[in-house]
Amino acid sequence: MKPNLDMSAFTGEWAINPSAVDQLHSLMANSDLSSVDAARNTNGIGYKFQGSTGCIDIVGPIFRHENLWTRLGYAVSLEDVLGELAAIARDPAMDSVVLNIDSPGGQANGINEAAQMIRSVASKKPVTAYVGGMAASAAYWLASAADRIVVDETAFLGSIGVVLTLIASREDPRRVEVVSSVSPNKRLDPRSEEGLASAKNLVDGLARVFVDSVAKYRSVSSDLVINDFGRGDVRMGRKAVEVGMADEIGSFNRVLSESASQRRRSVFDAASSQAQSVETGSSTPVHTLEQGAHVAEQEWNANTNDCQSNFSSKENFIAVRKRELVDETREAAANRPLNVIEAARRAEEEWNSNFQDCHSEFSEKENYLAVRKYELSRGLY
């Protein structure tokens, strides 16, 4: 059964890589709609997680609301993404978020609001955007709102700008595209007609919001975004890092395996600091859950407002925090300085077990071993 493709779905403002809409047309033209229900994710699990890190996939073109394309698995809806994000933000067992992004962009509608929500969650739990394939246009807008962006060397980032797609008439389904002034490379063969000046102003205004938002989230000037972030084109991996579009080269597995306690700016840090200032003794090593519960209660009493902003009850806070305190003590014990022989053996094991990531930062094994032996012998894990 072939679908009756409603071309109105492709009108309006878009922040998307050039070929993606055409790919959606092709996919829909060859889809069997009888499989729609089977294609839906009905497992009821919600977001994925590893340890205390919640993972949200943003894969494919982005729509604001669920529709036929998202149900078929060809695209992703902001409704689903933000629902999963809110669930992770509320879950006391989750203390960090990873956005796994591989998207050409999508509808501009709702992207600014979604980026603001990502930044809001990042103020409570660290949010990392990982890009293994592409974060173009609207997808990069979302990625920029994370605390940091980690990319594969072959990933593509950018395509910053807005395109307004119009249908001339039902009888003439050809698309007319207007490209924002700040993105001369957004379409390499742009078409324009008289009478579209007002539409041009519309996309220019939306593009300005896009640029200013990226500049704010990446802590750079709007002029730098316009001039150095591709001017509507994309940047690859290392070049994206060099110009400030991303923070570092890395792998998805490394991002997931990083200890959340080492990177987060959570309520625990504020609570612990406040508790120490009133001499609760939370700097003392905590070896048992009973000791952890005692210290956690002191932290709650010393900084109740901040704790309540992340946990619905004192009991929930103590249940999570007491385990955190025990883990911190264990980590501190494990991170003792190693002697030279132990440090050399550990560095060799790290290189052999994680060659790709190590080699991405050190051209020679000997250089890596020299640096890591120095760090490990001083307890710098």
C-alpha cells in the first residue's frame, strides 16, 4: 500500500541539511503503511541508561510532534526527546545525560524551546552531546545547548541557518526555497523570486535567533558563529573542535563510561560544600551506608532548598546520597598514587585496552606511557 503523501508537511521553516527532505520523500513513496504500528516502539522502557547515565537518541530528521514519519522510525519527534529528558531529570537514580545525535536537522518549530530545556536540565545534571555521524542545523542547535560536545573525527557539524520551504500550489508541487543571508552556503544553487522579501525577513529573523542561541550556549560571539561555524556549511570532527563548535574528539563508549561523579555539577556538590561550612564533618571518609545516611541528613538540613529542587523528598535524597558518599570514599582509596612499576603497568594496560581513544590524543605509545606514568604516580586518575 502506497501512502498519499501530504506535501504540506514540508512547508514552513526548516533547519535541515539539504538532502534530508528529499530522502523523506523517497522513503515515504516506498513505504508499506500496514507496518506502521509494528514499527512503533512499544516496549514501555522509555529512555536507555547505563549505570547512572540516561541516554537519549536523536537520530534522523527532527519534527516537533509525533507523526507518520516518526512512527515509521524514519524521524524523531521533540515530544519524545523532551519527554525522555524530563524523565531523566526527575529520576534521582540518574545523575547525567548523554544525547546521542545523528541527525540532518529538521523543523525549526520548537527547536529553540527544546534547546532551552536541555540547558535547564544541564544546570542540574551534566548533559553531554555525542555526535558520531551528523549534527546539522536544528540538530546542532540542540547539541550546542549541552554542557559539552564530543565528536567522532568523521562527524559533521554545523549547517547553521534556516530555509523556508513553500509550495506554489496543489497543482504545482515544486518547492521554492528561501535561504537566510547568514548562510550563503546553505544551498549552493539557491533560487529566488520577486515578492519573497517578507519571507526572507522571516527566515533571517529566525536565523538570528539560531545564531544568537548557539553563541550563548557555546560562550562565543554571534559574529564568530556567523564567520567561523561554516556559514551554513558543515565542519568535520577536528575542524569543528578547532573553531569552537565542539569540545573534544572521543567515542560514544568513552562518553558513556566516564564517571558521572567526576564531571557533574550536581546538588550533591553544593550540599556537601554547605554542610562542611557548618562543620558537619562530611569530609570524613564514609565507609558504611549508615555513616552515609548520617552525613546525607546533615547535608539536607544544611542546604534543604537546593536538595528539594532535585529530590521530591528527604528520604529520596538520603537514599541516593548515602551510596554516593560510600562510592566517593572507595574512589578516593582506589586513586592512591602508584609506584613507578605499578604506574608503568597500568599505563600499558590502558593503551592496549583503549588504543583508539589514547591514539587520538597521543601520536606515539611512548608519549602516552610517559605522561600516564607521571599522572598515575601522583594519583592523577
